[in-house]
Amino acid sequence: VCSLTLHFQPKCMAMVHVSWLDPNKTRLLTVVGENKMAVFDDNEPFEKIRIYNKRVNTMPYSNSFDEFQYSFRYGDTIAPWLKQVEPLKAECDHFLNCVINDEKPKTDGNNGLEVVRILEAADISMHECGRCVELS
């Protein structure tokens, strides 16, 4: 079981929760933006991506609770059409295309190195009681 928080500059973050023990097998990615939200559910057979027109507007700073209010926006939800592809087949096809046509892959050795650096930082953090590990 792992819960990982990643902070990106200037004001973005990601929270990852993975578990081999959890009886609820989910493959869910939620992206929250300033104006909308997108949810990718890999277990969903047809509408894998849903975009929600949903946000919270904050009012300017105030000194009293009476003046402090949130404005909630609830709008439409859309599920754009996506071509259904088998992920492993698409990955293999991309690899073969790069080899045959001498093209740079979407994820190359540098990308792999960055992934390993993040995993190593997470391992250090885990062994040091959750200490924040900064990567340059």
C-alpha cells in the first residue's frame, strides 16, 4: 500500500494511492483544474473519460465569516468518444513504428530515468517517515 504526494511547480500537485491488497480494484485518474474536472476510469467499458464543468469560486479575502462565501458551479458532464484500443497492443505498435521509421518514442530513456528518480525519492521518503524529498 502506498500513498504518495507529488508537488510540481508552480502550483500543481498529484496524489497517488496504490494497493495490491485493496479488494476494490480501481484504475481511476482524476484531474482537477481551475474550471473543470476530468475523470479517467479504465474499468469503465465505454465512457472511460468524463469531463465535469464543476468548480468553486472563492470571493476576495474578508475579515468576517459573514462576508466569506464560496460560489459553487455545477454544469454539464460530457463523455467524449474515444476509439477503443488495447493499450498493450498500442504500446507495441508504437515501439515497432519507432524502430522501423527511426522515430523518437513518446517515452524514451530520459523519461524512464525520470520515473526511476521519482521512485527512488519515494523510497527515501518512505524510509525516512515521509520526509519530503526534493528533486531538481
